[in-house]
Amino acid sequence: MLTTASHKKVLHQLNRSFLNEVGGLSRFAGRFFNQAFRPRYEIAEFIRQCFVIGYKSLPLIGLTSFILGLVLTMQLRPSMVSYGVESQLPAIVGIAVIREIGPVITALIFAGKIGSSIGAELGSMRVTEQIDAMEVSGTNPFKYLVVTRVLAATLMLPILVLLGDAISLFGSWIGINIRGATSFHLYWTQVFDNLAFTDVLPAFFKSFFFGFAVGIIGCFKGYNSSKGTEGVGISANSAVVVSSIVIFILDLLAVQVTDALGLN
């Protein structure tokens, strides 16, 4: 009886904690939309964040995408050879990368790098009272710190996805030529001949939502950090975990929406 009661208490605490977290994140997102399009606009900080979040993430995402395309091609090749459809390898890899693998893997890498970075940076500013000092000095810390980072993450991730897809397909071409000989022009012709706008546009648009989720969750965790230096680590870790889970949920919803609209 005591065990059952303790289990119920734990479940109640977990449910309460989950609802508090969802409620807090919803209010935080509402505050973002309330302040994002009101002056004063922090243009210089927004451009700086685009450079930090976008440009500095490109080497990691580019390397990951190249390896992804190379490994995926080398793994698929034996199976396709056994079925006698080796010539369709560029088309299959292209569709898989563009529609699903590229956006999701890029978003997860982005969450690991940028989500943790934002959570740790804002968390350290919170525990060292830098955010409080900005409020006292008359600066709007939410607009300067949160709005610029969320907008930059939302804008930069789709660009990184496009670049990552291109690099991944280039890696696939290298993989095909390791054990065969396919010209660069022929490879890209086979890829693009089997792609349609319904393959590219849904994957591109959902990457905006991925970027927004990573930015808003990272900022929420860091902006509301507590417990001193320990809280900074907790904020960075939870920002990555929650962002990754939300990315998978958004991807599932995107698949359902595109299927309902007949875009699959």
C-alpha cells in the first residue's frame, strides 16, 4: 500500500513538473512573439548571432553531412546491387537525404551545438546577475538576448539544411565512385530528375520550426537558470535533450500534415 501511494506521489510530481515546464515554455514563447516585432530592433546583435549560430556551425554540419552521404551510399549499395537496381542509387539517396535524413540530422547536430551553447551562455549570465544588471541599466535583456538568438536560429537552420543536403549528396557521389564510375553531371541529373517540389518544400519549411524550437528552448532553459554554476550545466544539458525530443515530435507532425495535404 505504501509502495502504491509513493508511486502515485511520484507520478503526480512528474505530471506537475511536466505541466509547469510546458506552461513556462508557452509563456516564454508568447513573450517572444509579443516583443519580437516591436521596436527597438537589435539589428547589430541579430547579425552577430547569425554569424555565430550559422556560419560557425557550418564546419561541423558540413563534415557530418559529408560522412552521412558517404556512409549511406556505401551501406545501400550492396543491397541495391543484389536487387539489380544499382543505377537508382543516386535517386534513392537524393530523396532520402532531401526529404528526411538531411533536415532531421542537421537539426539534431544544430541542437547539440547551438542549444547547449545558448543554454550555457544565458545560464551563466543569469547566475552571475548580468541579466539583472541589464534590466537595472534600462536595457531590455529579453529583446537583446532572447529575440535575437531565436530569430537567428530560425533563419540560419534552413540555410544550413540546404548546404548540408548539398554536401551530403556530394559525399554520396564520392561513395558511388569508390566502387564504380559515375560522372558528376550524370549523378546530379539522376538526383534532380527524381526530385519534385513536394520533396523539397516540406523539408525546407519544417526546418524553420526546428530552428525556432532549438532557439526558444535553449533561451528558455538558460534565461530561467538557477542553482548557481550547477544550474548552468543543467540548463545546457536539458536544452539539448528537450530540443531533440521536440524535433522528433515536430517531424512526426510535419509528416502527418504533408500526408493529409497529399504532398507525400
